[in-house]
Amino acid sequence: MENRFSFLEAEPQWLSQWQKIHLGAPANGTEAPFVMVIPPPNITGSLHVGHALDNILPDCLIRYHLSRGRPALRVPGTDHAGIAAQFVVEKHLKSQGVDRNRLSRDEFEAVLKNWAETTKTNILEQLVKMGCVMDFTRTRFTMDSICSRAVRHAFKHLFDKGLIYQGDRLINWCVRCHSALSDLETEWNSVKGRLYYLRYPLEGGGEIVVATTRPETMLGDSAVAVNPNDSRYFDFKGRFVILPLINRRIPIIQDHRIEAGFGAGAVKVTPGHDPLDWAIGQDHQLPIYKIIGEDGLMTAPAGVYQGLAVAKARQKILDDLKQQNFLIKEEPYAHNTAVCYRCAQVVEPLISKQWFMKMDPLRDLALKAYQDNGEPKFHPPHWGELYRHWLQNLKDWCLSRQIIWGHRIPVWHCKSSSKLKPENFSKSNSELGTGNLEQFSSCHPICSEETPASCPSCGSTALEQDPDVLDTWFSSSLWPMSVFGWPDQTPDFKRFYPTSLMVNGYDITYLWVARMVMMGLYLTGRVPFKEVYLHGLVRDSQGRKMSKSLGNVIDPAVIQNERGTDALRFGLIMAMQPGRDIYLSKDSFVSAQNFNTKLWNASRFILQELSKLTPAAPVKETPANLTHWAHPADFWMIGEINKTIQTFNQEMLRLDPAAALRCLYGAFWGSFCDWYLEIVKLRRLNDRYGNTVSLMRDLLGDFLVCLQPFIPYVTHEITKEFNSYLAVKTLLALHPSPAPWNVKSDLLQQGARWASITKEMVMEIRSLRADLGLSPTDEIQVHWQNASNHGFNSQDTAIIQGLAKCRFVEPSLSAVKIRRVIDSGNIELTLYPATTWDAARETARFRAELEELDRSVNRLKRLLSNTGFTGKAPPDVIEQERGRLQGCLQRREKFSDYLKQLEQSSS
RNA sequence: GGGCAGUUAGCUCAACGGUUAGAGCGUUCGCCUCACACGCGAAAGGUUGGGGGUUCGAAUCCCUCACUGCCCACCA
């Protein structure tokens, strides 16, 4: 074995073996498989460290369940990522000097398909390299034929139920992406703008002042609103305003949504370009003027301002208002503006004909499932309430996007007649005036899973598919169903749906998780996953988001190259705290790598001991009759591993792999390496040493099996090195998770007691050695009273001598003495240092100890004489306190005795 | 504006009503000791954010204040 784990050489060997182990051995029992689907990464580029988390945490769970003999499946795949992907590809084209607007729809789609193929391959390869156990024969892509079919089927079903409709609504329009966005796809930025106070003249004399941050929208005003209780405006009721610049006559209306306290108390109402104004406009039946177009330029109704970009129009309108004395004042004002969550450009609220989905029936199902059955179960639990609250306030979902990359809406329009269908146009539409609305025939739109041959109403074959594509999250919301072939009742769908657990970052709880639940419930009657684990977001060591511009991005591939995939996996899992964001720096992976090295080296030591055994045939299995040959140290370690196995299982099952890993880390390094292996070394001369070595090997085997889900590469590589020496016969990943060792509890207790005394003694001596400034080669002489009472024989004392670099001697009356007690004062230790020694310091030490003990004794006496305590506390707690008091008294007696001796000898 | 989470050692976090609050990293000191210097040993470091309450007993439960982060809403 090399003295370092060469991960770069070792890693590639294991990948092909792991790809075969999905679902594990053929299921013999009836236990339901543990099923997860991957949160499909966007095909925008390569995987970042957040993706690594999304995949490594589930992989640990999948591997864990496989090792417990439960069939386990994880389905990989990728997401076409609509706007996000189109944005990235547009940028890429631009960097190559290609303007995407000069490409035809088909040409651009071809570029995107090509891009998707490349990144898909790259992403799947990265997943494989991270060691993820997935069934790559079931790999899906949200735009492949299976998923697309599910999308069309779901759409048609919802359409037929009347839940999907087309209509003119105020929506979020990204001018750069040239598409509508849903409410969840906008983000809010604080901007330092200005608040402008405009003077609106009243018909018949007088004026009213309105405040606005967007003066250019005044061209679209159709009313001025005031609060009905605002006494300043009681007299204005029923009067009209003549809108400056364009001289439109608009009413003054009253609406309770207007806050009297803000600005001037009167608000210009622009139903075409503001969400609140749109709502007010609906209620008051106000006309709508669309003065900003989808291209971000002022439209024809904007009159002389037509064709100007919004910012330029604003400036010109301000100039004109000022010149005509309509601008009273302006003041600095911080407010929020919506931006596109993908391209970060300003979102314009505007009226547009879009496809929407009524969410109420779906929402009700999700609320009922959550309230009645607690489904899905959230980790951490407080997310459940957030989810419920969000559902309660859910609005209709804007489904259509005016981009190219995505699922084309499965609706066809009949072009046979140019006759307009009057009910498609509300009276306000006639005033939109931009001609942007499609002219549809009188035939009903045809929703169909397959391209229809002809119009069912008129028989015409002049059909045109709706040009829009679906929100990328529509296909995502079907993912846990579509990957298994839904709507067909495939064997996979029957066996694996609903899935067991969904793991992803909390940032997409509403965008994705909630929608999957709603769609799953509505379309299949079942919540698509029993549990949801929402992990925190990865941030840098200062808590900032990782971004390319800040230069604080951690590329998982770089960590893998520098420290190994296991270090990446270990470091990420250890950094996870349920419900909290994860702060990472490149240094976060140092101690992870160190652990792997430690594991490697400890294994190397054990292998070396195995190979030294003669004859060449080492013990294959630890002899069962432990009581005949095992040492208390062995029983102690067995007790430790039993506790570890128990905690490990418990934490894994309650979805806290970080706690599980912490427990393994501490037991392996702190108990197994630091103490047990060191003790074993000191037992080499024992004639049963061969048995000890095989026990040590089997204990290592337990650790390897438990650690395998987290650090598969190094553990598998170790089992390979051990070859026939290790009891692990199959591929480690399929080796059964260890059960606690079946050893009588009194033996375990004896072992624990032995270890407790030994460790305390050794640490006391080591501490004193450091205190005295002794060199590690200097032996320190020790006398130990009452040793035999604790059953310590010569082998035990040899172990202590070896660990503490000391030598046991007969008591000496003449030598310098340092006294200590251990085991709560039951054992007295006398040390004879062969060096000068500061008696004054020792005296001070005892005095301090005594003071501390006095305090403890007083406290404990008070506590134990408190009838409130003795009457109410559980008996074992009282017993524990009694024991503590006993120990303190014993120690105090010894220490005052030593102190007296010290004072006598120094005087 | 509404809501959620958090505040414990220099840093990241444990401790899930039991009385002397623990790890890892970092720091300091001593060691290349035959698995490992990616290591070993030793040590320093805390009024558990402030205040009040419940309890025999509070980091833990309740109230309150302060601060931090996030989500939702969007006052023009």
C-alpha cells in the first residue's frame, strides 16, 4: 500500500462497477424500494457546488439504503431550462459575433439542441465522476419524447377541465428575453429613483397633485384615485381631470386601496402598466391604454413619444411637463423594481394575451393533503408552514413564454377564416391600439396531444400551432411522474411512483416543489414524494452568494482534482446543517481530505500487521469465543463501535447525514486510531495477537461499510488493497451495513471501565510530562496504588507504560513526589520526576483544586438537601449527583492530605 | 408592512429540561515516536446576544428587547 491514497488513479476504476448497482441485488423481500429522482440540472453549463450538494446528499442516502439491503433507485436527468438556457446560448452566440435575431426559429432551435446535447453529456459525466449511484439507463431530459408526451397530456387534461385558459392580463414582461414571466420568476431590486409630483388640472378649474416614480406612464392614465376617507378630496368626487400633454379627460375615482398618507394622497391610475392599477381598473371598469410595447418602446397611443425607449420617453416627458409647469417637485426616493430572474433586466408590467392556469383546484388538493395527512413531510419541519401559507395565497400561473426553447403549447389555431371572434375582445382591447394581438378565426382553438390534421369545427387544414412555449417549470412540475413514463401505467410508474424523498435547495420550494405536489395530486391523486429535504444554499466563507463576478465560486471539479472526490463529498456533508445555509471555502475540504488520509493510513497499519502474521494464512474471521482471548480494550472498542453503529443508523434514518458522519469521524479518529490502535501495538508480544489483529480488521470493516456512502472511493480502494484479508467479500457498496456486536453487556461495561481508568491515567501522566517540560524520550516513574483492585494485570500496566511513556516502580520515600488522583479519587498516583520541580507551583495547584472542590461540595450538598430536588428529580439523576459528591469528598480529602505533606516538606 | 429562521470558544457548529456547556478548524507549546507531520501529545480559550419569567433544575420552555439572515407583499 502506498502511504497516500492516490485518488486520481483510483477513482476511475470504480465508476463502471457502481453503475451496475442501482436497485441493488434483486429484491427478495417485499420492502418498497427507496426511490428518488434527481432535481434535473439545467443544461446551461457545468455543475456547480450547489448541484454537487443536490446529488451527493441523496447519493449517500441511496448508498446507505443499498447497504441495508433495501432496493434503491435514483433517476438521473437534465432540464431544458427554457429562458435560462436560451439566455446563455444567446450570450454565447453574441460572444461569437452572431445575432440570434438573424437566425430563423428552426436555426436557433438547432443551435440550442446542439448546445443541450453537449452540456447534457458533460453534466451526466460529472454526476458519474462524483460517484453518484444512479440508473443511467433511465436517464431523462425534460424535452425528450417521454417527458414531452407527459407535458402535452397534462396540458390537454388541464385544458379540457377548463383550468388552462388564454386571456389578456397584466403580466411581467422581460423586455430583453422578450417574454412573459410568472410572478415567481421576477426578483426585486432596490433602486435609488425619484418621486415626481405632477399637477393634474381639473376640468372646470383647480388641480390635483399626484406622485409617481414613473412619469412616463402618465400617457396611459385612465383615472386619478383617492382614498374614500381622505377629507381633502371629498369635493373632488365625480369631477374629471384633463391629463396634461395629451389632454385626455379622465375621472377622479375613490378606492380604499389608496393610502392617504403617502405622497400627495392622490394616485394616477395606469391599468396597462401597474399591477395595483390594473386591479383598480378592473373593479372600476377603466379603459386600458397600452403605451409601452413588448419591444420596450413607446407605442402609437403614446402620440409624439412613440418609438422612444422608456428611459428616453421619461426624460422627454419630464422636460415637457416641466416646461408646461406641470412638474411641481421631485425628491430622491428608494423603491423596488422587478427584474428578470435570469437576465436581471427590468421587467415591464404590461397587458398581454397569455396562457394561464387556474390554480385553485390544485391548491385545494395540496392543502388538504398537507393538512389531513401531513404530506409531504418537510425537513426541516418549519418549511411545511411556509409552504401552506404560500399555497393559501396562490394566484393563477402564467404559463406561456414567447421564447423558442421549450415545449410548444399544444394548441392549434384555425386560420380558415379571417372573421374575428368578438368575445375574444373586451371593450378595453379596442383601445390597445398596437395591433399586437393575434387575429384568430371564429373556430375554437384546438388542444391536442398530437398535431391535428384538420379543424374539427370547419374541417380546414389551415392550422397553425400557437407560437408560444410553456414555462420550463411546467415540465419540471411533472418530472417525478414523467420520468417513469406517465401518463402510461408503465411497470416503472407502478413500482416507483410516488417516490420516497425529494432533495433540493429551499430556494425552489415554490417554483418547483409545491408545483410538483399540486400536479402530482391533481393528475395522479398522489403526492409525488413522501418527504422533502430542503437543504441550505451554498455561500462563501463570508456568507455571500457565490457568483462569477465576485470570484468566490467553488468549482467542484477543481476540488475533485486537488483533493479527491471523497474530500468533496465528505466536506460538503460535514458542512451541512439542516435548514441553514452552508458556508464554504476551498479550505473546507482540507480536513475532509485529512480524514481520508487518516483512514487510509490506519488501514495500511492494519494490513501491515495482518501480513506480518505467520503462518501466511491469516485468520479469516475473528474467533467467536471472545471471552477466551479478548482484552478489556477489545470490549471497550466493541462497545464504542456498537454505540457508533446505533447513532449512525439513527441519524441516517432521520435524514441528518452530517450528524451520522460526525459520529463516525469521532469514533474512528478519536477512539479507534488514537487509543485502540495504539493499545493494540502494545499487545504485539501477546500470544493471542493474531486474534487481536483479526478483530481490529473486522472493526475496520465496520467503519468502512458505514463510511462507504460518504467516501466511496477511498473505502472501496482500501477493500481492494485488503483483498482476501477483509471479511468484505462483495463489492463494498453492496456489503450489508453492520449490526452491533453481540457481546454481553457486563463485558462491555468492564471494557468501558478499563478504558476510562486507563485513559484518565495516561492523560494525567502525559499532561504532567508536558507541564514539566520533559522530552518525549524521558521516562517518568510512577507508582500506582490500588491497581490490583481494579483488575489491572501486568499486560495492562505495560499498556499504560507504553502509552504514557512511564515506568511503574515501587513507592519511594526519598524521591520527589507529585501526587494525583484519578477515577474520582479511587486511585492514587504518585509520580517521581527525575527533574527539578516547582513545589510552590504544585502547592498553588492543590490550593486552587481544593477551593474548586469546596465549591462543588457545597453546591452538591445544598442540591441534595433540597427536598424539591430529591422529591422531584428522577432517581438516576439523584444517584448521579450523590456519586459526584462522593467523588468530590474523596478527592478533597486526598488533596488536603497532599497539600499538608507538601507544606511540611517545604518548611 | 407580514412571516420564518438564527444569535453558544477567534471561525463553523454540537449539546433536543438534568446541574462542571462539547467537537473540528484556528492559536500556543513540545515532538519527523517503526500507519499517518494531510501526523502525535499537551494547553489556552465561554456571564450560551441583553433583560424578565416558569421550574427542584434553563443554552434548552415562555415573554420582551436588540442584532443578523432569508421569504412573501410592493406605497403610486
